[in-house]
Amino acid sequence: MFLFSDTYNNQPYSLVVVMFTADGAQMRVHRKPNKRAGGPKLKGGPVAGGNSRTTAGDPCVGDSCGELKGENEADRQRLQQMRAWRRDFHTHPELSRNEWQTRKRILTVLNDLDIEVREFADHAGVIGVLQGRTPGPCVVLRADMDALPIREETSVPYRSQHEGVMHACGHDAHMAILLDCVRELSRARSTFSGTVKLVFQPAEEDCPEGGAERMIQDGDLRPPGVSAIFGLHVWPDLPTGCVGVRTGPMMAASDRFIARMVGRSAHASQPHKGCDAVVMAAHAVQTLFSVVSRRFDPFVVMALNIGKINGGERYNVIAREVDFEGAVRTLDEDTRQRMSVMVRQVLESAAGTYAGHCTVEYQFGYPVLCNQEEAVALLVDSARHILGPANVRTRIDPVLASEDFAHYLKYLPGAFFLLGCAQDPTTAPSLHSSQFDLDETCMLLGSKIMTSTALAALNHYSVSAECAPRASD
Ligand SMILES: [Zn+2]
Ligand SMILES: [Zn+2]
């Protein structure tokens, strides 16, 4: 998950303050309360327990959330094993494109289970392949593998042993869940027709490139070989026992721009002999935010942020250069493209006003994550069966975090859902926090939903194929 929480909703004075790391791999967000009444309205209103707007929608029945319905000895053993896997990953986190030991751990489990495995020479991705009793459609389940450049500040006994690296986005839990799915589905092989591919994907946090496109190419995860894909993300804004999903756009496109204002230096006492890049940058930042609020429909959801500014040499010198970086999150392609043009126009124009110039590098990152209706229906049916209907929120508001799972959905029908992982969402540390931890019991539910959805999808797509008219018909 590449995180950017909350919305700049084109309303003046709605402030979003974001801190970037130098490489932009980590962002933490603090939002000043918007006292104006003009913010976006929540669909479904606030949820009992004070959940944030990202989990609004159809409400969760408070007391039943967090219960593990039907927990038995087999479930307890599954959860115990998942805890062990997850804690092992958590203790030994690896950054994007360096997940080699993580891969080794995954391969050990897959080999123990005697699963057919595909691995690759130039990245750490792994695909486990499970063939059912007879040929049929192919369904993919995906987990991501990488950790973040964050120094862990928890006191759990399984905290990171790798200084400055932490599984702060829950990908350790995603891998543990997928390993349990492998085990359950391998036991059920004789009961299904078709193939399930279990994809362990590296470099999800490495926006803008990410790891999904490589897995799609190298694993041939496209039609006609694959019918559908499913994935999940642990979500601390939802209580354990609840999941959230929606059809259509659910997570944002994540783009970034890097700009340099260039002027001419001079003595501070003679500004007319220079060309002040600090003033250009200040003008550009102000103009960007006001232009967004005037040129986009107030109902268009997006987030714009300038997260880093760096420039000038000395207090009494007119600054020659100022560098700055910004982030843009959007939920539709048209707004995304318009923003890229507008940002460039505003920056160049602001520089020109003061007789300077500006270079802009606009990087398109992950696309909008768009869930497909049929796949969501399969997922929701399974989740309702496992969690009870009231604990499956099917109309959550979109979130402005981004995910490179969106790349798979460019090619394949599929659904991505948010798995509640907090005992109390009002106090749970957020994703990408140095204090992040999760309620591990959610892993059992995540695995059950993924496993059940995979089996339902195999059945659904084999029936669809049988019903489809043949070319000769
Ligand atoms: Zn993340
Ligand atoms: Zn993530």
C-alpha cells in the first residue's frame, strides 16, 4: 500500500500536510481539522466506534465485529501457524527489490507442501501453482512481500531485527495469509477443477514502478490463461471481523511531480538585478492549490500535496534555484490527465511571471484500482458466509491510498478488499506508522475469505465458459 490518507476536496482551507522521505517511499499524513462545513459528505454517515471516513458505508454491527465465528481446534492450529509465519517475516523484513530471504522462507513452506513453484532470476517473486483434479479455469490470489524504510518503535518480541526496516504495511500478514491459502487449497485439490496460482509479489511499495507489472509479464497473469484475480490489504480503520470493498474505483492513482524553479542570484539589497526562485516557488504553491479549487468540480475527489521544498543558498542572497516535490492522487483517468497538464502549466507560468523558468518531471505511478462487479459479488458472497452479512461492507468510500494491485486489474477481472485488523480502530496505529501492529486473528478470516472466493471463482468461471457460445455456434 502506498499511503496517502484523506482528501483535498477542492475546498479552500481544507489542509493536508504530508511528510515524505527523501525517496518518497514513505509518507505519513497528518490532517488539520477542517472547520468548514464544505468537506465531502460521507456515504452512510459515521460508523459506531468512531471509524474514519474510509470505512464509512454500510455499517458494521458493533459487538459482533472481532468474534471468530466457529473457531475450532483446526482453526486454532491454522492461526497458530500463520502467527509463526507472520512473526518470522516481521522479524526479518526486507526492502523493495531485496526480498531474497523472504523468498527463501516462502519457498521452504511451498516445498514442504510439495507445491509446483515458479521463481525468477532477477526478482524475488514466487508463484505457487496448484492444479485441481481436472483442467479448468485459472484463478490468481496475490500477496505482496516488501517492507518499508522505517525504524520500528514497538516492543513486541517479534519486532524487526533489521535496523531501519519494518513491515509497517502488513505485508508480513498478507504472506502468512497466502501461505495458509496454499495449504488449504492443496488439501482441497481433489475437490476442484482448474488451477489456482498463488502470487507472492515483491516491490509493492516501490512506486512508481512497483512489482506487479513484472509479475504479470513473467507469470503470464493475463487472459486468456487467467480468469480472475483476488487480493486483500489489512486495514486498521476496520475492526477485526469486518471487511470493506466496493465495485468500481476503490483506491487512487498515485502520481508525483518533481520541479525546479530556476532564476538568477544577486545581492539581497538589489533584487531587481536577480530573479528570485523562492518567490517563484511560493507563488507556484499558492496558485496550485487555488487553481485546483477553481478549475475542478468540487465533487471531484483528489488530493494534492507539496511535500518537500528545498532551495536558496544564504539569507542575503537572492535564491537561484528551488526544488520541490508534490503528490497527486485521483480516482479517475480524466482528472488524472488534466491534473498533469495543469500542474505543469501553473509551475511554468509562475516561474515566467518572475522572469525565471521551471523544469517539471511528472511521474505517473500506480493507476486507479478498479474492482470488477462480478468478482466483487463472488468475494462478497464468500465473506458474508464467513463473517455474517452485517460485517461485510460493500459500499465503502474510495480511499486515496494506492496499490499496485491496480495493475493486475487493468488486464483481469478481479477484486481487492480491505481486511479489518484492529481490535479498536479508534486507537490502532495507522499503516506506515513505526508503531504499526495488527490483531493477528484477522489472518484466519482473511485466509478463509480468499480460499473460499478462489473456489467459488473456479466454479463460476468454469460454468461461464461452458455457457459461453462457441465460435462455431
Ligand atoms: Zn504500504
Ligand atoms: Zn501495503
